[in-house]
Amino acid sequence: MPARTDAPLGPDDLVLCAGTIPNASFRERVAAARSGGFAGISLRVRDHARARADGLSDADMRAILAEHGVAVAEIEVLSAWRPGVRVGRSAPSADEVFTVAAAVGARSICVVEGPGEPPPLDEAARTFGALCDRAADAGLLLHFEFWPGSALDLATCSAILAAADRPNAGLTVDAWHLARTAGGMDLLRALPGERIVALQLCDSPAVSEPEPDYMQATLTQRLVPGEGALDLVGFLRWLRASGSTAPLGVEIWSTELAATSAEDVAVRVGAAMRRLVAARDAG
């Protein structure tokens, strides 16, 4: 699959996802990533807008990234991706998301949808395929993030990917969402490993089903990898064996972490991830 030549992130590179340090400025985000040993960050469109409001040009942002040796792994998120999809007033358009991706030399764009019924497969595959073609022209990957209750649950994402059949299309696997998806690992095993192109790793208490208030839980209660009940080491071993080359993104939406400095969070989380990778490699 093609990737940005200016963002050469591989399967052993750590990516500090935006939700782990949600309140950080652009400068703080990049510096924290470097302090924690991360090779990349994810960036929301509103993070880019805040940086511009803080007086940074796109050239300034690229210079800051280059100075710290940090790449932009992905832009979060494109939700207004198909006609008729329900999105909030502040949801960026596809044009806005692609513009930001180009401005910061991103590797990929993440596509997410809210709760609802799955879209008609043929229509969704045509629309997604056209977006993938646009992304390919820009040297970008495009990947669905599934979650239980979304119109884009894992089974639906898998079906659209197969029907669209684009080489730069794939899947984001978020550990929190996967743990709450019935039959999730069986569905993943049915996919070619190279279709898993992005990760959002975190830990979680033991669960058997999604929480009653799913969004509240997923945006406040995530745990640092290694501090919960998920078998992340086993998942990383399976991922490596599958042929996936996704960088190791870490997304820990946590009330506790959000009240901590971005640098302290990045150092703590980076160390936790390196322990998991060492355990993976020891097996």
C-alpha cells in the first residue's frame, strides 16, 4: 500500500494519538511526542485550526515536526464522507480534511461514523472507493474506524473494504472498540493483515459487552496499556503474524490523563508501550 514518503512510519514506530493529550497545543503535542519516544502523532482538524489561530503557518508546523523528527500519522476524522450521513455542525468537510492532510504531510485519514443503520453496501462502496482514489492521488491511506453501535461496525467496514477493493484502503483497530465487538477477533482474522493500517491502543477493565453510556465510557475511562485486563501482548503478536505494518498508535481518552501535563503523559505512555513491545518480542 502506498504511504507518504515524508512520513515513513513502520510497525515498530509509536504514534501518540490526539485523544491521549487532547488539550495540548501543536507545539506541546509535538514536543511531548518526542519526549515520550514517539515517531508520530495524530492530528485533528481542530488542532490544525488552533495552531493557525496561535500564529503558526503550515510551513511553521512542518518545520516544528521536522525539528523534532515527528511525522503526522493520520488526520482525525472524516465523518462527512457520504451523502446523507448525520454529522455535527462542526464536522469538517472532506475538502477540509484533505487540505489539512496535505498541509502537514500526513500518512492517512481516518473515517468514522456515528450510531445508526449500516449504509447500503453498493452505494457506500462506490462513495468510499471514489474517496480512496482521491486519497491515492495525494499519496494517502484511507481507513475506517469501527465501533459497536456505529453505522460502520466491524462487519460493515469489512464488507465495504472488500466491495471497494482499493489498495490504499484499510481499517483502524481501536483496542477499546475491539474488546466490545462481539466476534471481533474472528472478523479481523478473516481480513488480510495488510488491511489493518492504523491502531489505537489502550487498556481497559474486563468487559463482556459495551457500557450503557458507551461514548461517555470510551472518552473518559481508558487505561494505560498494561494497566488493565486486555491481552495486548497477545494482540500485538497476532498483529505481527498477520502481516500488518500499521504503526503502534496509542489512544487513551482518560479523565485522569487529561489533567496531567502532555509531556508527563507521553513519557508514561511511551514507556508502557515499550514494555509491551519488549514482551511481544520475547514470545
